[in-house]
Amino acid sequence: MNLKRVIPAVIVVAALAGGAVWYAHSGKPADAPGQLTLYGNVDIHQVSLAFNANERIAELRVREGDKVRAGQLLGVLDKRTATLRLAQAQAQTGIQQQSLARLRAGSRVEEIARARASLAAAEADAGLARKQLARLQAVSAASGGKGVSQQDIDAAAARLEVALAQAENVRKSTRLVELGPRKEDLDVAEQQVALARAEQALIQRQLDESELRAPIDAVVRARLLEPGDMASPQRPVFTLAITQPKWVRAYVAEASLGRIAPGMAASVSTDSAPGRAIAARVGFISSVAEFTPKTVQTEELRTSLVYEVRFLVDDPDDQLRLGMPATVHLSLAPAAASPKQP
């Protein structure tokens, strides 16, 4: 081996390694006194939207990248089956309502008059049977039991009993017609109407769920199904990215934690516009320490315990994109002075 060639190569490698170490520790600008710089990313908050029904998709109105407003119609299912079921339920509700109205109205005047006429006829038949029995009994008594047979008298007595029973039956029926329906019958009819209305409301709800609407202002991240696909509650159709409010998630070491408070003003910048600061404020400080995530870009913090801090960003011009790396600058509160030892 030629030592003359090996020794210079070792010297070059050592020099490069030393330069890398020097750059890692002193190549980055240090924070100014009272200032803190944090590195993080714009939080990604998204919503997965799915139809709450099993039906074929008839129409989708937005695509990836489209901005949508809360309540905006995004897609529609095939409504033909639900529309027919709703018409059927509406007809059934109408039938039950008419039945209830008939019971509430009670008996008509003509029905009461007919019932009373039937009662009068039954009482007349009973009166005729009573007279026939009395006549036969009188003849039998006058002739000493020889003018009329006992069989004829028994038959007349039986006809009288039948006529009286029929008259009593008609009398009770007439009383029921005059009183009208029972309270229990009205209660049953009212419950049947309520049941029909509930069934109608359920089908109307299913028909309303045939339309998919945006729950919040957002941007369409992904369109996962197409018209003609079979939708179900388990199959998302769209993924929406929530753009307001925007948050930047960063991490702070414990040494600086006591000088940060919710509501403290900060500014956010990105690599695409490093000189353009975006106003922000501290919105949330975690109460639990964790190991620094790999996404944090400062080497000295990678093995340290840090606390998550979320910054609420005021971004009316929509400069920040979800997931974008961001740098946060904020002025720290003065550190509390240590008590002097006696």
C-alpha cells in the first residue's frame, strides 16, 4: 500500500468531518436576546364525507382543489326509489288521518235516526208477540184448556222471548251509535296517525340524506368516488381540508416553556416567502412532555423532551398550505429572576 496516497486522503476526510461539525453547531444564526425561533408545520385538519345511505351516486359537483362553502351541495344520490317510498308513506298517512277524523266526528244524524227506527221496529215485534201470547192464554182459560193447545201457547211464549231479546240487542246498538266511538278507539287511531307520520318523516330524512353538503368552509383534497359508484356510509366520497382556522404546530424546550403564554403574539414565515411575516398568536401549550418528533428541523432538540405549542395564524391571503414547513418567531417574556441566597 502506498502511504503517500493514503495519508492525504485521511487528512481530507478529517477536514470535511470537522467542517460539518462546525457548521452543525455554529453555522446557524443564534436567536437574538429575548427572541425565540421555532420550526414546525402547518397543521392538516380534514373531514371525510360519506353519504349516509346505500344508493348509487347520480351527481358530484366538485373536484380536487375546489373551494367549498358550508352548506354547499357537493353530490346527489339517485332519489327515484326514495321518492316513491315517500309518496306511499304520504298516502298511508292520509288514510290514517281520515280514519281518525271519522271517529272524532262521531255518528251522523242519519245513522242515529236509522238505529232508532230499527229499535222501534224491534219493540213493535215484541209488542205483537206479547199480544198473541196473551190472546192464546185468554182463549185457553175461557175454554178450560180445550180451545188452544199447549203447544201453540209455548210457541207464542218462545216468539215473545226472541222478540224481546232482539229488541234489547237493537236498543244497545242504538245506544252505542248515540254515544259515538270509545276513547280507546280514538287513542288507537291517533297512535296509528303518529306511526304513519313517523314513517313519512323517516323516508323524508332518507331523501334529504341523498344530498351531500359541506359541513364547513374547506378545500377539496380528494374525490374518492365517481357518479355511478355505489355509495355507503363506510365509503367516503370526498376528503375536505379545513383551511380556517389555520394552526402551526411547533415544539419548545422546557427551558423556554415558562416564558410562553397563550395569547402571546408571534409571526410565521415560510421558505417560499422568508421576508413576509404572517401574524399569529399562541393558542395552545401542551401540558405533557414528549420526545422531539423527527419533523423538527433543529438538531440540538432531536433527542430532547419538548412541549407541543400550536399557533393560531391569521392568514386572510391564504399564503400557507396545509403541511407546509413554517418558522415561528416570537418575543419571550422576561425570565423570572432567581431568589438570592442569604
